[in-house]
Amino acid sequence: MTSLRARLALFGYRWAGVAAYPAVSTLVSLRAARGKEERARKSERYGYASAPRPEGPLVWVHAASVGETNAVVPLIKEISRRGITVLLTTGTVTSATIARSRLEHEVIHQYVPLDLKPVVDRFLGYWQPDLALFAESEIWPVTIMGLGSRHIPQILVNARISDRSFRRWSMVPRLASALFENMSLVIAQSDADAQHFQELGALPVLISGNLKADSDMPPADPLTLTRLRNQLAGRSTWAAISTFDGEEKAAAHVHKALKSRMDLVTVIVPRHPERCDEIEEMLVAEGLTVARRSRNDAIVADTDIYLGDTIGEMSLYLQLTEIAFVGRSLTASGGQNPLEPAMMGCAVLSGGQVGNFRESYQTLARNGSARMVRDSEMLAKAVYYLITNEPARHAMIDAGLQTVHQMRGALQATLRGLEPYVNPLTMKARLMPRNGAASGK
């Protein structure tokens, strides 16, 4: 047991009896959430429900943040269509907003409970899910063990695991095996992900492809889109989206380098909109004029930067341009989803640190629809080339649209994998009319 305690410390866990409790990781998550959660719903993080549990079968779906939430929207709609109640948990206010806007009448939304045994017991005791689906890379040891002890099937969908996470789990093979053997099924995004999960002890493992290729983006408000396009008429544009700290400054340097050569507007959409006050201060200090979406600012003749500081409007921002740099790849690592700009008709640029989305980037790059850059200087050259070379830009756009179309099919593959678990719940739902009454179980 001493050896296992030492290995758990690598993950910020301390051992207490037969259950692992997060120490460092929970504290970090609480600090990260400070100022980013709805105060009135804070008790949900401790497993206290703020909504009644309807009678009948219930599937718990967890999606950590915006990308994961958008990816599972079509899957949730399919499950809900069968008459099964869906409980969706997310970890951020941003993802909760997405859930309200895209799934308002199709899910019960709660904030995900902390991975502490009393909290998990309280949450599971109240909601009593018949099936638990976790999106992408959500591995919570106490929750996994709690579901396992209750014999509730739990499945990873659209599953991926970064190289870093795989290495860390590989250092504690006994713990990894003890956790992953609780998984009824892992539905992985790629061959590489499937192999990694199998090596960690997960069985069975299926390969579906990436659900994000099957997830259409929510439409932009047509009046707002028309107004902004009219304001941009005749001006060149490019966008830096899902940016992290340092990448907004890189975008500012690109803008300043190109501004003397063309009438340019740069659209910047930070991954975390709450950073936009400090981003605006930085941009103004760089001598740039900023218009912000949240203030409903107009794009006028001297506007340099259009700052997209709203939630759920990525399709609006992407339709203002045909060139998109995808962040968390230049000054931060891991990458962000490149399929969204590709499916919205943008040539995709990115830094090289895209380990979390390696398969998607490799596919896009192989088909000529994405290019990687090393630094802001190389980014400026790529943006200039694509703005001034329409045939090259449109070739990348067409290749991206075709690639995303070829990548579709993950939703149907996922549904086929889930049939043995969802079909019995469908029959149960048909035999037990849902009256909306709380069971309080």
C-alpha cells in the first residue's frame, strides 16, 4: 500500500482507507473556478441537486468545457429523442451557457460534483443514473470507483488521452488498471488513443473517429452577421481564435507588421473571455484601436482589432474571415479544435504544440487545409500570403471542407457502440411514462 500511496502523490491524491481523495488537484480546480461559477449554484459542486430527478431511466453525460459540450450535443439529442432523461454536467460557466442555448429543453444541467467521496456518494445517491458517459479525457478516480461499486455502466466517448497523461498513468500501472477496468467501454477518437487506453487496462475499446466532425456549429445571428460584414466591406481580415496568454500579443504583432501593407482588421477571440479587459489594455498599449463585441462596438475606419469577448458566437467570428489561426498552440501547448474553422470555410493556421488534437491536425495538414507556424513572424508571413493569394486560400478552404466531410461518421459509430446500454433504457422509457415528478432517490 505504501508504494501505491507514493504513486498516487504524483497525481495530487492522498490515500484514505479504500478511497483516493484529491488533495492538490481539487484545490487547484477550486481556485481555477473562483469567479467563474454561478454563486447561486455553487452547492451543486458539492453534490446537492438543484433540480428534481424525474422518474424513469436517466443517463448522466459529463462534458468538462465548451469543446466537449459542443461535441456531445448530437449524441445527447439522440439519447433524449428516445425518451430517456439526460443529466448533463459541465465544469465551467461558459459550458453551462452553451448547454442552455443548445439543449435547454433536452437536458437537466448541473455543475459537476467535486471528486470527493462524500460528494460523489451524495450526487450518485440522488440522481441514480442508469448509465454514465464521460466525454474525451475526463478521468475522476473517486467517481469511477463510486460508479463501479454501484454497478452503473460507465463509458468514455470521443475518448482521447494526451501523451503526457498516458506517460503519467503508465507510471502507476496498478492504479490505472484498477480504474480503467471499471469502464464498460471506451470509444476512442483514433487508433493511437485506442492503443493507449488498451495498454492502461481498458477493455473493450472501439474506434469511432472524432465526434467534433459530426457537430455542426450553432448558427450566427443573421442580422448581426450582415451588419458586421457591411462594416468590414472592402477590408482584409484574419482571426486568431481560442487564444491563450501571449497569443493575443502575437496577433497584435502580426497586425502591426501587416497594417502598413493593407487595410486590415484582426479578429481576436480569446479562449477565456474573462481575460478581455487585460487583453484590451495590452492592445491599446500597443497603439491599436479596439472594438468589442460585448459593448456592441461598431467596426469603423480606424478599428484595428475586433475583440470577440462573448460566449457561443464562434460561428459569427469565423464568418467574418477566411483565415483562422487556432490558439493554445504557439505560446501554450495542447492545441484547440481545428475542425470548427475548417467546417466554417477558413484556411487553418496553428502553432506546433497541438498534442491534444494531433490526429485532426495531421489529417487536415495531409490534405492541404492546415499549415503550422513556429512564431509570430512566420504567422505574419502566412497570413499575408493567404490574404494576397486568393487561389491558395480557396484551395485550403475547399480542402478543409472536404476533409471534415470525410471525417464524419463518428456519431453513428458511437451510437452503435452504445446500443447494448441504451436500447434497454429506451424500452424502459417507453414502458414507464415520464411525468416529471421527482423521485428524490
